[in-house]
Amino acid sequence: MNKLKRSIIYVFFICMIVLVLIFLNRSRIKRFVKHCLGITKNQESGTGSCPNCITLFTDDVATQAKAYANGSGIEPQKDESGLELLCKKKILIKISTNNYYIVDDMNFSKPVVLPKCKIFIDDLANLYKSKCEKNRIKYESFTISSATRSLKSVKKLKAKNNNAIKNSGHLKGKTFDVSYRAFNNNFKQTKLFIESLKELKQLKRCFVKYEKNGCLHITVN
Ligand SMILES: [Zn+2]
């Protein structure tokens, strides 16, 4: 085999290895590129819409606060170190990207929630998955764009977003946001996801508010 042929084979193998590595790390690379480009969460949430959500999901701040009326939430924490301490004590648990949902990079919150909230997220994923199977359509992961905030992060967010409120449910560990825009053109999946959320809401397991900025604000009851 001459030198040129050997070089071509080497280059081919190196390219294959690089392609496999890119494929295996595609979501990390995507997140890294977005981070480098400085794309904010609202911009990256995709283009999908949320049909009927404006009438289906109307639980305002006062209604969602009922979920915390029995003192089931955490005390608002001054900053991130307080949330980290609650994680060490296992009062809050981490949520991370898996086969069923994507946990976005969060600029103004931490991907930690109370165990009850994690159970709810898993139940929501299971219900949505069973609907996809029943309808024989491909499962598309939903995206959690925000979870628990500290008073410091709410203050920072308020400077950017007038809708951010001081006594936000996000301070208490059972509130998270799902980006409906991240479903993009997967209309069938969006519909089944909405159906699943609606069913859990009817079972009084959660309160949901449709937000025009691209997310569904969900508090576990
Ligand atoms: Zn929210």
C-alpha cells in the first residue's frame, strides 16, 4: 500500500471517530454553541405554539399560591448557596436531562426541586409517553426551562423582565417552567403534552399558567 492510500485511510478513520464523538455529544455541543453565541432562554425556546393554552391554563399567581398554603414549600433562599445547602440536606433534589425531558441551562434558577415536584415531572413524562405510544407517534422530549430561584436570582431577573415577581412560586421548590416553543413544529406531540398536563391539572395535581413569553408556569399541588 502506498503512502497516499495509507494517509487517506487514516484521515477517513479520524473523520469517522470525530463524527461519532460529535453525534454522541450533540446536545452538549448545541448548548455550548448557544452559550457562546449568547442566545438567551427566551430566544432559544424555539418557534412552537401552544394551541388553546390561553384558555386551558389560567391559574394566576394567587391560585398557584394555594399549592404552598399548607407550608409545603421551602423558605425563599437568599442566594444560590442556600439552595445548595438544601440539596446537601436532600430537601431539594437535582433534575437533569434524561430520555424523557431536557433540562435547559438555567441563567436565573437552579435545576433543583422538592421530591414531590420531581415525582410529578416523571408522572407527566410517563403520561405523555403513553399517549405518544397509543397514537403511534415518536416521543419528543419536553424542555424544562426554569426551576427554583433564590431571592438574588429573582432580583437579577426582575432587572431584565418586568413579569418576574418578588414572591414568585419559583422561590419555593415546587414550581417549574416548560417551554412550549421548544416543541417547534412537533404539533402532534405538543397536543398530547398539553392533554397530559390538562389531565393532571384536572386531577388537582398541579396549577398551570400559560405565559406568552413561551412557557407554561407549573406549580405542583
Ligand atoms: Zn415560571
